[in-house]
Amino acid sequence: MNPFSQALLSNDLELIKTFPKSDLHNHASLGSRLSAFESWCGKSLPKPPEKMSALEEMDIYLTEVLAPTLLNRAGFEYSIQAAFEQAFDDGVNTVGMSIDCFFATMFVNIDEFIQTIEGIYHSEGKEIHYLPELGINRAMKADLIESKVMPCLESGYFKAIDLYGVEAENDFMKFKDIYRFAENHNIKRKAHCGEFLGAESIRKTVEALQLQEVQHGITAVQSKEVMTWLQRNNIQLNVCPTSNVRLGRVEKMEMHQARILADKGISITINSDDIMIFDQSVSQEYVNLYKAGVFSGEELDLIRLNGLK
Ligand SMILES: [Zn+2]
């Protein structure tokens, strides 16, 4: 038995944390524990609902509970710093965490925004391999795309891009130019899809935006054809098990779609999504899948190594 499997079998979380891991689906401003955030802001906050019916329900919690403290410059700087600390503590040495472009509106200009992120990385995360990733909410207004997203990409600092928010059919159209720019400038292209919409939406989004990685993509299991297509085109799915359970995308961990996707030969990785909401580190997610019998220890070790490639 390999050492990672042994650590899972003995349910030794502290030991599991010492193994290098990646977190390639992590929203930086929600990338640390709620308990740490409560300590920082000096007050206790209501917990997110255990089960949420849709992303809209999570958005209500974000807006009502977290945004008043988080959605300002001090909250932003704290959350990025805390996300690096959380990753370091969990043995995550390769992180692809997206920084929402909306936060750029809180800075005098794009240079100051980038220098702030870079300063936090150098003080808190320099031992972590971090690929600066720009996050865009599907609901972002057109004027902000023009005034913030494009200058951020043109700066050359961001090496990856991610799109998220409530999925709607063909809603990727308004982002095609951004993704074309990214493709022409060797910026990694990721987007959330196949979390709420069906399998075909994944293929459409990947083709339209020339994605290299998909955040979630779990509804691919609805179509053997789409799964084969993802496998043949080497599209990686960055899955987040607890997020999927709590947002009702799978009934329980034991039934998580990752098993079927991996059996089809699709490249998958295990990630945290929003630790402040789902309260599970990457190490805990490995434990969750192991305990639920979704994967053996050996299989989880291969998935772990896949994320470090
Ligand atoms: Zn996500």
C-alpha cells in the first residue's frame, strides 16, 4: 500500500495534509474557513444552509451575511491572505484560485489591484505554486468587462481565466471575445459548466470558449457521447465533491459522479470550491471520497498526482 493510501486508511488528516496537493477550483475570496473570517471580523456569523437548492440560495447567503464585511478592500485583502494560509496549512502547493475581477473596482487602477495581490502572495504564499487567475461572474455588466476584465488580461499578469455564476443556455456568447484574447495570449481557459445544466452544455461551452479545463462538469455523466468527447479532447474536470452534495447536484457523497467520469478515462482533480461555505479542505475532500467508497486510496493518490502535473 502506498503512503497516501495508508494515511487515508488510518484516517490521519494531519498526515494527509503533509502530502502535496493541488486546488485548481478555488474562489480566492471564499478560500478560507468561516471560523477564521469570524475571528478576523470579530463577530460570529450565521452559518450557510446545510443543503441549498440552487446557486441562487448560496448567493442570498453571500449577499446577506458575508458581503457586508467581505466586499470591501480590507475584506478582499484579508480573504486572499487567508486563502493562501489555508492552502499552505492543507499541504496545497499548487493552487489555481480565481480572483474575482469585481474587486478591481475597489482599487485606483489595475496596477494597484495587481500589486496588492502580488504583495499578498509574496508575504503569505510564496512557497505555493500559484497561477494568477482572473474570475468573471456571468452576471458582470458589459461596462465592467470593458473597463476591468480586458485591462486585467492585457496586463499580462493573469495566466488563467474562469467564468462562473448561474448557468443559462448559451450564456457564454458574451464572453467569446475575452476567451479568444486569452487563447491568443496563452492564458489558460477555464469555466464553470455542467454543474446545473446538462451534458450538452459542457460540450457547447468548451467549444465556444476553447476551454482547457472545466470547473465541475459533473453532468457529463448524462451522456456517454459527451464523456467520450471530453476524454478524447483531454478536457480536465476540476470537481468539488462537498459543493456538489450541498448544492444538491448529487444526492450523497457515495453517489458522486467523479467515479463514472474517472472510469471513462476523463482527467479529474479534487478541489475545494468555497471553503468558507462548504467548510472542507482539499485533504478533507480526499477523506470524504475515500470514506464514501467512491475511490480506493490508490485511485485517490493517482488523482492527487494528476492535479500536480
Ligand atoms: Zn466554483
